[in-house]
Amino acid sequence: MRFTLSTTWLLCGLVSVLAQDTSLKTVEAAFEKANIPADLHITFKPSTLLEVTFPQATGPSITIHASEQLPRNATVGPPHFAVRGVLPATRDFVVATVDPDAPTPADPTVAQIRHFLAGNFVRGRITGLEQVTLVNETVPLSGWQQPTPPAGSPAHRYIFLLFEQPKDFNSQTFVTPNTSISNFNISQFAQEVGLGNPIAGSFMLVAPDPSS
Ligand SMILES: *[C@@H]1O[C@H](CO)[C@@H](O)[C@H](O)[C@H]1NC(C)=O
Ligand SMILES: *[C@@H]1O[C@H](CO)[C@@H](O)[C@H](O)[C@H]1NC(C)=O
Ligand SMILES: *[C@@H]1O[C@H](CO)[C@@H](O)[C@H](O)[C@H]1NC(C)=O
Ligand SMILES: *[C@@H]1O[C@H](CO)[C@@H](O)[C@H](O)[C@H]1NC(C)=O
């Protein structure tokens, strides 16, 4: 009996580790291919998958795959977050979303735009094996800003990063609700408040509305 149980658990463990590894590699490769670690001055070696889901006015929600392009009108948000894989023991997490391509990828003079920044995300509902939603216990420092790439620009990258939250995060003053969302630097902010490297991430591409 004991042997059977532990064998089953061992197999489950192996299967989930293998599945997770493959996807982590895919996400890491997508970040590299889009030159995101270099452009954001970050080290991106994810240990967990970040699932970013946009509710839709009609029809099912959309969960993005890293590098997927979404029509702008599907990104009204605010997005919901979940993680898949082993999370560090930390109670709270920080989520940041930045656009390094504003106003255009070729001339990003006002980048990064901070599209979202919020701490106090905690584990919510368990939705599967090593899969849990993240729920914010406070209002975001920077509430979700829908992408608005200007007419004529190629698609911008909108990059979501998950960090472990340092203990004194709620008393940081580098970003307040009054801080401009333009000319943000996630790498500098991470250093200022001690976020360390992101533990998970994803990104989407969004182009200007066809009519604009
Ligand atoms: C977005 O716009 C496209 C075409 O402009 C339309 O087909 C689609 O239904 C719209 N989606 C939403 C979520 O409004
Ligand atoms: C969580 O964030 C959303 C917006 O992203 C906000 O409307 C909501 O009030 C926040 N929840 C709490 C408990 O503050
Ligand atoms: C933001 O600005 C408003 C009015 O300008 C002010 O009342 C408020 O205290 C400021 N909040 C922070 C966190 O600085
Ligand atoms: C952002 O901050 C990093 C340091 O973490 C720095 O190397 C980089 O040059 C900064 N980027 C910009 C555009 O200021």
C-alpha cells in the first residue's frame, strides 16, 4: 500500500516537473528572442509560470502565451494572474507590467511606461496541480492601463513580471500613485526596493487599433 502510494506520487511529481520545465524553457526562450532581458536590464530565469488572463466583455477570457499578439480591444482588463509551478515560501508577491517600446520600438523616448504595479498579491484559489490564482489584498500602486500604442507604430511589447515581495515593500516611496507612469525603469526600481530577479513572467504584443 505504502509502496503504491509513494510510486504514484513520484510519477505525478516527475510528470509535472517535466511538463513545467518544457514550458519554462519556452517562456525563457520567448523572452530572449524578443530581446527583453537586455532591453529591461533584467536577469530572467523563471522558476514558475505566470498566467495572465484578460476577461472579455463577451465570450471566454483570454490567457496569453508569452509573445502572443492580442487585438487592443481584448486588453481592457484589468488582467487576472495565476501561477503554475513551485512558488517560494514568501507570502506576498509583486506584479509589474511595462512597455519598453513607447512611443515606438525604434525610438522609445518615454519608455518604459508602467502599465501596472502592485504588491500584496497572495495565493488565492488552488485551480490545479501546483496551480494557484494570485489575489491582490490592496489597491495597485499603478492601476492597469490598457495598451494604447500610437497610430503608425509597430506592435509594442507589454511585459508582465512576478517578484517575491520584500518585507518593507509597502513603505517604499520610489513609486506612489502620483508618480508619472512614463520613463519608468523596472530594473532600477527592483534594485531600489530589493525585488531581486523576477521569478516568473510573460508578455504580449499589441498593435494600434486598425482604425486609428
Ligand atoms: C475587437 O475588434 C474586432 C474587429 O475590429 C472585432 O471583430 C472583435 O469582436 C472585437 N473584440 C472585442 C473584445 O471587442
Ligand atoms: C485589487 O486590484 C483591483 C484592480 O486591479 C482593485 O479594483 C481591487 O480593489 C483590488 N483589491 C483590493 C482588496 O484592494
Ligand atoms: C497624491 O497627490 C494628491 C493631490 O495632489 C495628494 O493629496 C496625495 O497625498 C498624493 N499621494 C501621495 C501618495 O503622494
Ligand atoms: C535602468 O536601470 C538600469 C540599472 O538597473 C540601468 O543599467 C539602465 O541604464 C537604466 N535604463 C535607462 C533607460 O535609464
